[in-house]
Amino acid sequence: MNPELFLQLDRVIHEKGRLAIMSMLAASPELSFTELRDALAMTDGNLTTHIRALQEEGFISVAKSYQNKRPLTTCSLTPAGRKAFAEYITLLEQIVRQNKPR
Amino acid sequence: MPGGKSQLEQSDFVLQSRNMNPHWAEENLQTIRTLMERSALYRRALAPIMLFVGTVGIAGGVLGWLIQAQRGGPFLARLFVFYWALVATIALAGTFILVRRQALRDSEPFWSPPTRRVTQALLPAFVVGAVCGAIAADSNGGEEGILYLVSFWCWAFGCAIHAAGFFMPRGMKVFGWVFVLIGCGICVFMTNDADSFRATNLPNFLMTVIFGGLHLAYGIYLYFTEPKNPVA
């Protein structure tokens, strides 16, 4: 395998928890914290840490609001996050193609 | 340090072990695909919708039976089609209101991408069902033709639900298959034993049991099994 491709993979996304969050958000306009937590079976702390890491990279945006007088946190991909995710997928596909027996 | 990375980072010490598995990238892609599909699933609670549609179906069947009794004979195809089209319209309108209420409650757009996908999946088979109904209404035939129409409607509805099931919880596909198989059953019995079918004056009863009863039964099942705050 060409290690160059592997080295190009985004390190922030290339972590299974964060990759899962990015994947879920890539297919949905926005998801609430609870939805992400339940779907990915993560603890509150773990999910918060990953969300913060992705937010610091500018890959996701977090909005806080109130619903039925209860706080609601929703996450969505930013354009930069969508671009980074698309690039990550493209690289993965290239790696898969490279590994295919000729 | 090229690109500002430390030597340890450059060497991919931790990730090299993962590299040993030549399929890791493929597995990652598969996991991503699965997660994206789960995220894009239609997430509205189906139990209230099924219970409503089932109740409307059964009420429609009972009312139809009362009307038939008052008229002193079964519906001809035209009346049958118009009557059940009206029942279906009421069921659809109620479903629309229920879905919209859920979307408002969850502060989500009604016409979300999953809703759009489900609608697109339902539409072709619904159109086939509507066209079959229009043809039957135009011919205005008797009970045998109506029974065949019921089986066509079962197929069309089953296919629609099965297609939508690709964007919904797994049970929907099975639910769709039940309609398809019932449609086949009616057709087989009609072909083999048409006389006894005709004699029993069934169409209205079948519509009540199949469309009303099955939705109600599935609604009750979902009511007890569906997560109260459904997630992807």
C-alpha cells in the first residue's frame, strides 16, 4: 500500500468515535446530542470530548436552544467539515482501489 | 519537521498495526455507509400513524358495510373505488397531520430528506394502485372484478411499503411482504375457487380486515415495542 495516501488521511476525523459522528452528520442536516449519543452508544463525556475536538477543527457547528423549556444541543456539519469528510472518503476509496488485487 | 509533524506521528506507530489488515479501509467505508444510512432513516414514530390508519380502515369498513346493508346489495366497482378512495384520503390526511405534528414537536422540518425519500419510494406503487382503481371504476364491474382490484391494491400497497422500508425501520419491509402475499392469496383463491368467493360477498370485509386490521395490529405492536424517542 502507498503510505502517502495513508498519511494524507485527516487525523482528527481518522478516529473511530469522531468518524462515526461525522458519518452520522453527513447524512442528516442536523442531529441532537441525545440522538448522536444513543445511536453511537457513547457516554455523555466521550461524545462531548469528540464534539469539542471536531468543533475546534471547524468541522461541526453546535447550536444550543430550548425545546419544551429543556435545553437542546444540536450538531451539524460545517462546509469545511463536509469538505474534509468528502476528502477523507475519497482517500479511503483510493486506498481500497490500491489494495484490490489486480 | 515536514508539515509540522513529529517523527512519531510520521511513522504511524499506532496505526501501523491497523495497516496490517489490508481490508481496514474497506471496513471503514462500510461502517461509514451503515452509519450514514442509519442517520438518514425516517425517524418519525410510526405507532400513532399505524393506529390511526388502522382505526380509519376499520371504521371505513364498518360504515361501508352499513351503507351496503341499507342499500340492500353490495357496491358496484365505481362506488367501491370512490368509497375506499375517500377512506384512503382521510387516512392520508390524518397521517400528514400526525407527521407534521411530530416534526413541529421535534423542531425539525416536515419535508426532511428522509421524508422526501420515503414519499418518493411510496409514490410509484401508489400511482399503480390509483390507476388500477380508475380502470376498475370505469368498467364498473361486479364483485369478481372488485376482488381482483382488492388483490391489486394489496400488491401495490405492499410494494410501496416495501420500497419505503429501505428508509424505515426493518419491520416495514416485512409488513409490505404481508400485503403482497395476501394479494397473491386472494388472487390464487379467486382463480381456483371463484364461486365460493363470489358467494361470500367479501370485498368490503377484506378491505376492512387487510387494510384496517393489519395496520391496527402493527400499530399495537409498535406501540409496545417502538422506542418512545426514536433515533436513527
